[in-house]
Amino acid sequence: MKHLSAVLSLMVLFAGCKTAGTDAKSDLSPPKTQSAAVRRVVGTDPGGVGAGTPLKARPGHALAAFAAGCFWGVEDNFRQIPGVVATAVGYTGGKTTSPTYESVCSHTTGHAEAVLVEFDPAKVTYEGLLRVFFMNHDPTTKNRQGPDVGDQYRSAIFTLDDAQEAAARAAFAKEEARLAKPVTTQITRLGAFWKAEEYHQQYDEKTGTHSCPIPRGLPHGT
């Protein structure tokens, strides 16, 4: 019976995850049977993010950008990290201007669903954010996380300077050695970041859920 209960629990988790996939994002009705978890109060305008406009962190802060599957759950993970002061979801890494969710889902723009993070380096290091990034998704599946398939769901680290690139490549090598199999995470310099439609922003907070990827806990010592 315990084995059956565990299997049923996993089925429920993955069913909930699947509802957060590509076809579900237009349905924004908050679940009536779940209440919002207690979450940190975090800002929503990292770097003054806009429609591909230049980004600038507040004095004493820094920016980071990651793609790790459906950006709803990825953003929610980073918003729980002490030292993260603001996040927003959007599109980056593509070849077109002014991307929309619909155009990105057509697989013709090259953009990834990404999260822009503004953080206080005195409270959380960039290396700490990299640990969160790798811990909360599967970097070995190319263009896929769980039920979500497509190049917009790829694993990627978008760096803002040489120091971030060096840290990202070191973290990549460490993760690949730990997993003992190829890691598909792309590491590239951040270009224009296009803030996603408002209904995507802080989606999990608005609905009181946690969508894909299912959180695996946050690392200690960040």
C-alpha cells in the first residue's frame, strides 16, 4: 500500500506539472482548491526591464538571467532566495524583435523563456544563484523540461560580463562531472531581454501554485 501511495503521489505531481505546459498558459483561472504558499516579498522590475530596453541594476546590486524550462516555476524558485530583490520573466536569446508568447511558441524566433534576476551580492553570490539554477531543473535534456518540449524550454545561462561567464563555465563543468553525463546548458552573453506579457509575471504567486519545474528545495549556503 505504501508503494501504491507513493506511485499515486508521483502521478498527481506530474499531472499538475503537465497542466503548466504550453497549452495551459492561456488558462489563468486560479485553482479554487489551493491557497497561496507563504512567499518572500520581492520586486518585479529587475534592471528596469522593458521591451528590449537597456538594463541597469540598482546601486549595489547585480543582474543575472537564466532559462530552465517553463518560466513560471523558474521565477518562483528564484524569488524564494534571500538576497534576490526583483525578478521578471521574458524572452531572450532569439533573432526577432518584440517577441510575443505566441511567436516564441511557434519555434521560429529562437527565444528562450527566461527569468531576469536582480540580486544583492552581499547577501547571495552569483555562484549561489548558479547552484539554484542547476538544482532545480534537468540540464541534460535538450530543449525539454518535463512535459514542456521546444527550444523555448532549453537550459541556458545568459551572462552579463566575463566574471559571470567564467563562473557559469565552472559551474557547468562541476555539474557535468557530478551527473557523469553530458549537460546541454547553453552559456551565452545576454542580449536584448523582452519582458513577457503581464499575465505571465509572478504567475505562481497570482495563482497560489507552483508550476513546472517541480521545486526540489533550495541549496544551503547561498
